[in-house]
Amino acid sequence: MTEYSYKYYDDDRLFTEEEIQLLKKRALEEYEAKYPMTPAEKRALRKWVASGHSVYEHPGSRYICLYGAYPPRDFLDVYRMDREIKQDLKGKIRAEREQYLKEYTGYTDPPEETPESIAWKQLPDPIKDRIRKLERESFYLSMFIAQEGLWTESQEFLNDNMDNPIPFELEW
């Protein structure tokens, strides 16, 4: 459902607080006209916007982590998802609830030790630290590429160049 975000309106240099609230109110009216919702959903959405948020922001799920979720979810998406999960969890014991949430999020239990995990334990700490740093850099670069709308182009570039040797030596 998310089409765009009004977060950039929070910059005081561009708009006054009254203008920001007016824009958010207008977005709420357009959103309510565009998407059908129950009276309870409409009340919850209006309360969310009245508390200073945009209709396109999400409050965070009560049950699962949505940080970096793609596609991004807006308030109504998360509200409906949480209500569905709450209904599905009703009457379940703790172990059943945990299993349901694992299945819902696609979580799988960690595999037993493999030759690769044993080899990792045998690496010297400086090598492990360098690998962890490269993994973090790769993660944040991927997040930046996705946020800038360049994900498809980056994947095409990788597909075209992945088999080419790198033009420099890695220093460990």
C-alpha cells in the first residue's frame, strides 16, 4: 500500500509545524478515500496521524521486526497484520505461539555444526574481524543502494561482473 513517505516534511527549514500537520491531514483524507477500512481501522489510523505521524509510517509490529522490510509497510498494513497474528495466537500455549511466529517470519532453526562452521572457529581473530567488517560494509552498502532505488541496476551489474577477477589484491 505504501506509495510515498511524508517524512521529509519533518524538516523545519521547509515547512512550519502547521503546514506539516495540514499535509498529513490531507494525506489522511486521500488515504481514507482510496483504501477501504473498517471503522476500528479508521479510528486507529486517525489516532496515529493525530499523534504526529504520517499515514505511510508504520508503528512497528507488536510481534515481528519490520526494520528494513521490503516492500515498506504503512500503518494500516501493520495494524491489519498484527490483528491477524493476534487472532491466530489466541488460545495457543507459549510454545505454539513461538512456533507460529517462527513459521510466519520464515525463521529456521540454526543448522548443526558443519565443516564450514568448524573451519570458521579455527580462523585467527584478525581474519574473523576483517570478515565481519566486510560483511557490515556490504550490508550497509546494500541498504543504501536499495534506499536510493538502485537495487535492480546493482543486481544487473553484479550478474555481469561477478565472474571477473577483481583488479586489486585484498590485504588481510
